Amino acid sequence: MRAFLDRLVSWTGVALAVVLLVAGGLLTWASSFIGDQVNDQLTMQDIVMPEGDALGGLSDEDVNALEPHAGSVMDTGPEARAYADHYILAHMNTSSDGRTYQEVSGEYLALDDEGKASAEGQALGGLRQSLFMGNTLRGLLLYGYAFATIGTIAGYAAIAAFAGAIALLALALLGLRHAKRTAEEGTATERQTVPV
């Protein structure tokens, strides 16, 4: 009976290992696919990370976030996040005195036709347009960052799945070995107890 239970548990472990191997393969494919897509989509934008004078006027926090990527073509999620959160957003906040698109748009829409036609109204309308485009680009870049993060997580999950599969296969082989030994000991014991 003990040998039967060892075999049952061991073969269940083998089945689970196969499931983990398949999952690891799919997760590896997902990680690679996502990484390639993020790289291709960001590279097509041909955005070069700011460096030198382009970093002037930014806070120390923004400069520290951008400097590791300075001068490189944006092609990774972390670069997209740094550019979105520490370059685009910094310039948006500077140009709008920290006001959001919603606030600036509300001010612009509250103007009458004469106010919109004035120099101040035109400037406010231009700021509204800039903030809208900045928010759109930030959102798209942050989507790239989010997908890159998902790809990274899928890569780590693939490693964990493969490690789990190896561990289960090792345990299953040990279990099958133990089942064989238990069966042999049981047979030897039966031979000794059978009267001649």
C-alpha cells in the first residue's frame, strides 16, 4: 500500500511538473513578446533621452532620474517612465505653474469669445493644447512602462515555474525510487513469512 501511495504522489508530481514546464514556456514567450513590442514601439518614436543643456532648469530629483539614460534612444519601459514623469511632467508643471490640464481647460472654457481672442486667451488656449498633448504622450509612454513591467514579471514567473518543475521532477524521482525500494522490501518480507 505504501508503494502505491508513493507512486501516486510521484506521478502527480510529474504531472504538475509538466504543467509548470508548459506555464514556464508560455511565460517566457509572453515576456519576450512584450519586451520586443515595447522596444519596437518606443524605438519607432525616435525619442532621444535628454542630456546636457536639456536637463537645465529641472529639479535635482528629475535630473537624477534622467541622467542614467542621458543621450540614449528611448527603447525600454524604465526610460519611458523617466521621460514621462521627470521630463514631460516637469515641463508641463513649469509652463502651467503646477496647474493641471483640467484646471487650465476650465479657465479657457470660462472665457467669452472676446477673452479667447485676446492675447491672454490665445496664450491660455495654447497652454491648454500643450498640456493636452503632454498628458497624451505621458499616458502612452506610461502604458509602455506598464507593459514592460508586466513583461519583466512574466520573466520572473517563468523562472519560478521552471524552478518549481525541476524541484517537482526531482521529488517525483525520489518518490518513485522510494516506492520501488518499499515494494522490494515488502516482497522480501512476504518471502520470509511464507512457510515452506
